[in-house]
Amino acid sequence: MKNALICSALCAALASGVAHADNHGTSGSNGLTTNDLVANGYAEARLGFADMGLSDDAIVVAGTFGTALDQILPGLGAEAELTLTAADAETSYFGQTLEASYFGLGGYATYTLSLDQQVKGLELLGRAGLVYVDAEVDTAFGSASDSSIELGVGIGARYNLQNNLAIVGRFDTYDIDVLSIGATYRF
């Protein structure tokens, strides 16, 4: 119940921030509007490996919605991300198998450094935020689960193939280390 309340509070805080930003976006104002958030937005899909401390890594899929906040500070942005286990991490012990899976829901502040002057189309990525992680472990003797809110940080690189399409690689760490690659589509 406590985790549900925390997630609800985070969602309410994010929604009120967007509504507040839209309130100031009247005509003739330089404020941030919801139209700006969508116009500068992007969606990202990635596939990767998650190190959960077992002998075999989990295979994960991640979906991200992000937006550039260049009106506030050039390079600044925000992202919301959902990460799910596609194939469980596992290890063997005493002839038995232990399997682990998780899902994560994160909100990040991001910074993008364009290296267009050096390598056309290349961007370096950095992010930090909070990630809600819900992990589950299954054995022949039963299962257990745990959830927590972790500090998440990540680095990566994105190469722009076209104005609205890019390939991306990321390394993120919270309680779990995730290495992933995928594609970004800009709206």
C-alpha cells in the first residue's frame, strides 16, 4: 500500500507540474506549454541485459517517453521509462533453479550534449532520477518479492540517422545494472 501511495504522489506531482507549465503558456508568453512537451517529445524502445546478481542475466525491454526542455536550459530534458523482464535471470543451486524478474518505473532529468561539430549526428546522454523497482524471485520452494524506490543514473549515446529517427545505446544503474540498445523516434 505504501508503494502505491508513493507512486500516486509522484504521478500527481508530475501531472500538476505539466498543468502548471501549461497555465503559463498563454499567447505572447515564453512559458513552457504541453504543446511544447509533445512537439519536442520522443519515444524510445530498447532491448537489453539486466545484471541481477545471478549467473545468467535477465533480458529486458524498455520503453521511454521523453521531451526536450530547451526553453528552460539548452540540453535539459525529462524522461519517463518502463522496464520489464522479457526473460528471467536465473542461477542453479543444489540442483534447483532460482529465477528472478523485475519491472521498473522511472522518472529522470536528462542532459543531452550534441557533438555535431565533431561527429555529425552524435549525442552523448546523461540522466538521473528516481526508479520504482519491483523484483520477484521464484524457487522450487516458493517465491518472494520486494519493491523499493532507488536513485537511478545512466549514460548513453544516440546517433541520429534522420531528423526523427536515431539509434541509441544506454547503460543505467539503480539496484540493477542495465545495458541496452534500441531506437528513438522524435515526434
